[in-house]
Amino acid sequence: MRAAYHDVFGDPAEVMLFGEMDTPAPGAGEVLIKTILSPIHNHDLWTIRGQYGYVPELPGEIGGSEAVGAVAAVGEGVDAGMIGKRVSVGGVHGSWAEFFIAKAATVVPLPDSIKDEEAAQLIAMPFSAIALLDSLKVGAGEWLVQTAANGAVGKIMVSLAKARGIKLLNLVRRDEAVEELTALGAEHVLCTGDEGWLDAAKALIGEAGAVSAIDSVGAEMGLALAALLGKDGEYVVFGTATGAPLQLPSGEMITKHLAVRGFWAARVFGELSNETQVRLLTELVTLAAQGELALDVGGIFDLEQVSEAMKAAQTPARSGKILLRG
């Protein structure tokens, strides 16, 4: 089968290769999926660099961790009626190929109303976003603040918060991102590069402050978000675009009783009950089927164009997810 793989760690645009590999066979409880489209996520790029929590064995590691495809074969103990079904699946290894293996229990059957481009990225980022939102204290009619709102998870959060009746303040670092989010239906967007943005945010949220804040920037952004949170507010660290240590104000941390915690999807997914996973996935599929989930595509490349795809995926300020066609 055709596949995109790497033999060494390094810059994805330089180390990813295209070639022929053996088609895998599904074992007990597994299915073989014929890939339609597979996204390039940031965690895929970090994995190729050898700098992620999951470190693959080299050489010959096929990239990719999510896809939409059709079940081509089933292993022992799996209903043969699944063959031919179009499914989405995340948390896999080797989806940047014509075929890959997944656990049968993890695939999500799809209605025809969800396009391939959306289905390809339905699990990883959306499920991270909805699991994150579900873990927060904020409820309907209350304020949530998020930084890096123009990122993949940030855009999805716009749709999820609206569906749950949560007031969402979206913070971005570029003026162009304000227009981008507004076009997606975000109601409240502020650029942190503008003078007076913090005062504008306080005026919008009101004296009670926000219940929850999601931060993917770090550094001095901690000072601003702490100022926007109300009493007993929660500060959740989801990422760090700056890579700099998070700065927090001791005074407000003490007087407001603010709580700070992290959120790592890989750990959270492993701790969610089956009932919760089904509930959240059902909510996602329903929103996607209704066209109410923002899942942008920035370009589609063939597997043979893997180097060009890696460059596109690493382009700063890119809009939309880059997909590989199986």
C-alpha cells in the first residue's frame, strides 16, 4: 500500500517520506480501514520531531492519528456487517496510508450529511474541545474566556459554547483573526494587540467576572486572564504558544480563590467513562450533521505530496486543517 512515513526524527517537511509498505491485517477486535482523508495535527508534527508524549519506534513509522475511511475488513470477533461502513476514528497510529488498523470499539459510524472533509477531523480536536468544555465549571448564561481562539480547538469551542448557551469571549493576537472568527459566527472577539483590550473585556464580562478561562498562550497572559476571572474562577492551561513560563498575580490568586490546573487530552480520554464518551461523541456528531460545527480545511494533498503537505501544515497563520488523501 502507499504510505507516508519517517525513518528518523526531525523537521516533518524534511524527514517524511513516501513509499510502499505492507498492508496490515486486522487482529481480534480490530478493523482494517481504507483511508479517505486524514488530517495533520500539531501533535502529529511534534511526534515526527520526537518531542511528544508518544515516541514511535523507528524506522518505518507511518504518520497520522485520525481519519475518515471505509471499513475494508474485520478481525476475529467483529461484526462483518461493518464492512463498507464509512467511519471516523481518532487515537490511532498510521492513518497517513491507504489502509490502517483501528480498534472496532473506537470507530464512529457517520451519517451521510457529514462531509468527508469534516468527518476526517471530527474526533481529535472536536473531542478535545468538548471534553475540555465538559470539564469546566462554566454553565449556560455564564462567561468563558479563551485565548488562541483562532486555533482549531478555539474555533470548535465557538460552536460548542453557542450550542450550550455559554457566553464566550474569544481572544486572538492578530487583527486578521478577529475577522476570521467573526465570519465563523463568533459574537465577542478581541485582539490582545489592541490598546485598551483588557478594559474592553472587563466591561463586556461585567463585575462578576468569568467563571472559567482556557489559556493556550502562557507568559504574561496569565496576568490578564486572572483579572478577567471572578471569585472562585478556574484557569485551565491547555497549551503554550509562547513557550514561556506562565505569570500569575499573587494578589488576585489569593483574594479571588482562583484555581489553576492543566488539561492534557491524552490523559483525559483514558479516564472518561464509556457513558461520557458516548454522550460527548453523540453531541459532536449531531452538531456536525446539523452543520453547526466549525471544521475548516486549509488544503488537501495526496500522500505523494507529503513534504508539501508538511510545509503547509507548519505555515504560520494558516487557516484550516491540512488533510492528506489516502
